[in-house]
Amino acid sequence: MEFELDHLFIWTDVGAYEAERLVSFDLVEGTSNTHPGQGTTNRRFFFHNAMLELLWVHDPEEAKSELIRPTRLWERWENRNHGVCPFGICLRPALSGSNTVAFSSWAYHPPYLPKTMSIEVGKNSDVLTEPWLFQTPFGKRPDRYPVEKSQPLDHGIGLREITRLELVSPAANEPSPELQAVVDTKQIKLRLGTEYCVELGFDGEVLGKQVDFRPQLPLVMSW
């Protein structure tokens, strides 16, 4: 079974002012959405095959509620600048609607989804030095969204598809079985580094260009 990168999220300050750096880089921002009952809100940037999400907690009480507590989302956001991995990585099956999951997981039923739908969360969700891993069986490429959910995909800088996601992590030498399983799908690479960072490569990186959004965002883009 093959898997694809659905989206990457980065924890940010409330309001994700960090997104302005991406806008000034000539990326076109898509719509924002809120996750009722989970206590989180985002700002989003869509590419043809995947999405970049800047995420924050807007309602601590919801994020710390009994239903949401097992996700550890509150602790991850609160400690994003204090040794906790500030990323989440979402996969989707290449064959839409498949129930096969890339890693050992548990079913998360967030309040904002219909009761019959769930998100599969990696069993490493308590390992706060690793990304929050999850998979959506209903995920689609943004360029295949239905018309009523379509998002802007044409960016002034010309980036089209994410072709590399490399996670730089102080904990890269001892990945959990779940993180190793994601690496084994070939959708992400893992590299040891002193600080957390994600490198996103676009369109095969044939132009040899790069922009570093640190320190505002732990993000480097190459194309």
C-alpha cells in the first residue's frame, strides 16, 4: 500500500503572525478554519499535492478537555519552544478511502468530524520529542478538491508540489516504531540536528534556490 503526504503543520503563536513571512514570500494564503471542540485554529497554504498548516490553540479549555487530552495537543503547543517537537505530519492513502494505516495508531474522534469518521493518530503521540503523526483516510490532493472546497494553488513564486519533507530533529537517532514506519513510506526523511526544523523541497528543487524562515518559523524551503 502506498501513502502520500497530506499536510504538515507547525505550531505557532496565537494568530500565526508568522504566516506574514510566507505571504511576503509571494505565497497565496488559503482559507483558515477552526476545529470546534478541539480548541485549535489555523492558517493554511495549499500546493497541488499537499498543504502547509500553521496551527495554534485558541481555546485552552477545549484543548485540555477530557476528550482531547489523550492527543497531548495542549502540551505540544504550550511547550513548542521548550524542547517539544513543533510539527505534525499527516499522511493519506494513495488510494482514497483505503483503511490501511502506515503506522500503529489509535482512533481519534474529534468533535468537529461526523461521529462515523475518525483520524488515526500514531501510538507515539505521547513521545513529545517526535512529530504528532496522523492519517486521514478521507484526505485528497488539493488539486482534486471538489469545487466547493477548492483553494488557491497558484503562487507568485511558482511553487507547485512538495517533493521533499526532511525533518531535522535532536531525537532523530532513536525514532519510535511509528516514526520509523513513516520514514519507511518514503514520504519524509529524518536527519539529526541540534534544533527542530523542517525542510520542504518543491518541484524537484531543480532551480537550486532556497529561503530560510527561521527564527520566526522552523522552516526552510528549497526549489
